[in-house]
Amino acid sequence: MNAHTSLPLGLDWATAPAAWSLSDGVLTVTAAPRTDLFTDPLGGAARRDAAVALTTPPEGDWQFSARLRVGFRSAWDAGALVVRSDDDHWAKLNFEQAPDGTPGVFSVVTRGRSDDAVGSPVTGEALWLRISRIGEGFAFHVSDDGGFWRLVRQFALTGPRPVRIGVEVQSPVGEGCRVHFDDIRLTPTSLPHLIDGR
């Protein structure tokens, strides 16, 4: 593993991955086979074995972002950014492979059970993801170039504990998934506007 290497931004493993490394600012995380973070909205069955590393964000508004490259192999393989209060109150923004093999943007907001939403397909090999804290709420954005951002969804997430934020890697039906995170940033800045691309 990485006995002498620390994760960036004070991240710490809440659920350890199969493997990880940090080199030249690139965090590479490998999910173990058949791991996920999801609570079935129909039956309520919960999966909480995906690799997750979390850190404490600053007080007030903030923005947390990273560029992801995902080694897709199976349906629902994904890398994600996550915001979490507890096991029943969390949300994630995924760069994920659909069952037809198309990479795309997926998002999940969980308040007891998960609300799973399918976004747009992605044609490039990399995608920037961003979570913004806006007062009492949150916003998910994605970008193809790290400059112009598209809104995925906005939501409230009232849980019993202050939120933590971080990264997640999953391979729900596959044999593992490797994700490269770079350009990882956490800034105590307010989002200027939800839908103007900044």
C-alpha cells in the first residue's frame, strides 16, 4: 500500500480500496470487485462497501472539484465526488459507465433511500466534477475542460452530523475499477451563479 504517503487535502479512508497510490499529484484508486455505495429506492437494500476517502470542508460556502479518468470495464464502474453526513444522508456525482457501455454523468442523493438520476453521455476520456456548498444547499456541476461548468442538480441534504466530502470508486457488478483523480481542489469560495458556467 502506501505506508509513507498521505492522501491530499487531509482525506482519510472511510472504506479502504483494493489499492491506491499518489504520484505527481495524481491519486489513483482501485475499487475492489462488486463494491458500491447505494441504497435501493425500491427495496431499501443498502450497499456501503465502495472505496471512500473523506475530509472535513471549511466552514461556510466552499467548492470541491477534481478531474477524473476512469478505466471502465463493466456496467456502473465509476469514480465520484461525494458529500456525506451519515450512512443515510449522502450524495455523489459520478463519472460512470452505463449498461450499454456509454460513459456518462450520474448523480445520487440519498435521504434514507437513494434518488438516482442519469445525466448526459460523455465523449471525452476525462471529466471534471464539482460539488459546491451554497448556504444550506449543494450543487453538482461537470465540465469537459475545467473552465466551463454545466449544472447537473441542486439539492438539500439535512443530516444529523456536519458533512464531510471526498472521493469514491466503485465496481458494483465488475471485477474492479481504477480511477485517476487529479487537479483536486477545495476552496472556501462561494459559487457565483448556478447556471452561468462558472
